Amino acid sequence: MRRLVSAALALFGAFLTPALAQQPQRSECLAMANAAPRATPVAFRPAAGTAEVEITYAGHSTYFLDTPGGLRIATDYSGAYQVGRLPDVVTMNRAHSTHYSLFPDRRIPHVLHGWGEDGKPAIVSERLSDTFIRNVTTDIRRYFGDDAGTDMIRDGNSIFIFEVAGLCIGHLGNLHHKLDDSHFAQIGRLDIVMVPIDGTYTMSLDGISDITKRLRASVVLPMHRFATPLDDFMHRIGQQFEIDRRSGRSFRMSRDALPPKPTVIILDGV
């Protein structure tokens, strides 16, 4: 009888395991964003999150994230901006060749495209080492020489979100249009956000400033900077944001080290 029960449990497990594997990954950032506000006793203090993520600005729209678990991630990776060892994971967007490579180094184990195939949107929802990576698709303008007949490519860009060490880190990619309520709902809460501030090739400074203010992340990291006067961006997002200009290209951040007031960090060591 015991053998029959064991065999039945084993058979049940064989069917259950694939089913569990197909379940969508859970986003802690979305869960926290959608949770109802709760009162917190004054005497209660959550345990400090000491795990740190190292963030390095390599150039253009490429940031490197080095996680506590040793995973190295590069955003909008074309191979042109390299700092240190090869990344383990690269995310890409198809706006221009400076944001992707169709022939990345074969030693990179995980290449995540922000665009889909056959007119379907890209769907990224993967847990790699200590990091959960997901995406929210947006449309992009067609680049020069693409004569397909329409102005925009539907779902051609992805906002990538990295959840690691208790932090929610978003990279807006080569964003070409304003975000609606459905986009913000899919993004959820962000602690750190990387925003393009060129004001022309992506979207206007007014447009990206409105998005930055609505996301209200604790840390804002400008990218796609070119010669954009930083004062113009800061003027538009208002006095609710501090500015922290640093001479290096890297910094470390943990959950408990997030600034109390939203802060724009400028890494000038590139």
C-alpha cells in the first residue's frame, strides 16, 4: 500500500512540476506598487537591506549592473561601451545600432531582445541568479531608411526592469512617446530609473520630465545625454529633485541607502 501511495505521489509530482515551471514569475515591485497602504508603528523598523548593487555608466544608454550574487547585466548593449569583464546578461533595443548588436560576443550567455518577432511583442520574465528581469513594451519611430510605410513600430522598444537586492531598477530604453496609465501600471514601483534626456532623438525634455516626475524614483540616472544642458532637465523636473554630481563612473546602492528625497545622480567619469 505504501508503495502504491509513493508511486501515486511521484506521478502527481511529474505532472505538477512542469505546470509550476510554466507559472509566471512574481514581481515584487508590482506587488508593492499594487498593495494597499498600511500603517507602520513608529517603533517598528524593518531590517536594513545591506546587499548592494554596483551601477556603472559605460556611455550612451549602457549601464552595467553588478549584483550581490555576481551577475553582471548590461543595458542597451551594442558592444561599443565595455567596462571590465563581459556581462552575463545583456538587454537590447532596436532603435539604432548603438542600442543593440545582432552579433554579440558568443560568450555572453543571456541576450534579451526588447523587440519581438513576427509582429508580436517581446515578453521577458526571467529569474537569472539573484535577479528577476521583466519588460514593458513601448512603440518606437522608424529609423532613417526604413520605408515600411508607417511612422511607428508597435512594441519595438522595451522598458527593462531589474529586481534585485530589494531594489526595483528601470531602464526606459530609447523611449519615443509618452506613457499612459497602462504603462505606469505595468512598470509599478521603481527605486532607480535610467532616463534618456537628449530632448530630440528620443522625446522632448518636457515629455521625459513629466514621466520622470510621475515615476518619482528615489534615484534618477540620466543617459542618452549628448550635449543636453543638465540645467534644462533639472528646471523641468522641479525642486522636488536634488542633484548629486559625482566624478566617478560607478557607485553602489542598497535598499537602505536610497536617498530620502528623489535625487538625480550624474556620473561624470565616463
